[in-house]
Amino acid sequence: MLGVALLTGCGTVAVGDPGGDGPPVAPVDPVPSPPSSDEPPVEPAQEDISCPPSGLRVTADFTNPAMGLRVMGLRLVNCGDTPRRIEGYPGVTLLDEDAEALDVEVVNGSGDIAFVEGFDDPPVPFDLEPGEQASAGLMWRNTVTHVDDFRYPAPYLTVSPIPGEEAQLVVPDGDIDTGSTGIAGVSAWKPFPPAP
């Protein structure tokens, strides 16, 4: 069973296989109430529950829409305590509202969806030190040419930061509306901010 990690504002919780009968979302510990004046302050937990065991956390940035073209940023942060070697592309799968995979192909590069400067740059390996970030982009068009081929908007996606690492369930700020195109493209990871 493929497990994924759900990234929310409250941290990371494990969920089951998006296409199967996995376990329900594990509960997140509630935020403790502020202590009263006669109680000693509560020390924050030392473990950062928003950091997956891999030490690599993926989140979605803003989406830039222009003339039917959409480009959403993906952000990778090394939230662990050891350097990680990063090379290649994020592994992305688009999911419907039931967390099941949509029939949308995600290709490396732009896939002739549009020309965006730098989007088709080949992967270049780099070391991501603890606390450092990397970025990539997800590109698609919301064109609908055949209603029968319409792919429902994807409110979720899974992202594997590097090959062999567990996929993480990411909730973007807005649906990924690929219309009837059935394709999206992803760029290679690059250090963020870019080197001068």
C-alpha cells in the first residue's frame, strides 16, 4: 500500500493509499490552551511534526494564470538535519476529490503545453543543506475542447520529492483544472532562491 503524508497548516499526518481502502487520517494533537497565570508555561514539543521522516517537505506555492495557461510553484525544503542530494523532477500525480488518481499525464518538462523561459532546463544535481529550499513548477492549460474528455479539477496532488522517497499529499490553493487536455508538465528542481 502506498502511503502518503498530508501536509496541512497543522503538520503532517499519514493517510492511506489514495486509490484504496487505507486507514482514516490520523488525528492531529490539538493545540493546547494557553496556561493560566498560576501554571508554568508549557514548553513546545521538540519534534517538528510537519517534517516528514525523509527530511524533505513539499508544499504548493501560488498559481499564476495567464490566458488559459496555469503555472503553479512547488517548494521543497530540507527540514531535516542532514544535507540531501537533489536531482531530477518531482514525481507528481493529480487526484480528484476522493483522492483517486485522475487520467492526467504528468510529463517532465513543458510537454509542448507552452513555452516558459527556463521551464525545460535539464536537471542539474545540487546539495540541499538543512533549512535550504528548492523550487519547481507545474504547468497546464484549462482548455476544454471535448466535453466527453473533460477531466474533473484536481483539488489534491501527490508529490514524491525525489525517486524512492514516499509521496506526499499536497493541497494547493485552488484546483488544478486541466480541462480536456489530459496533460500537465513539471520542471526540474532548482535551488531557491536561484544562484546569482
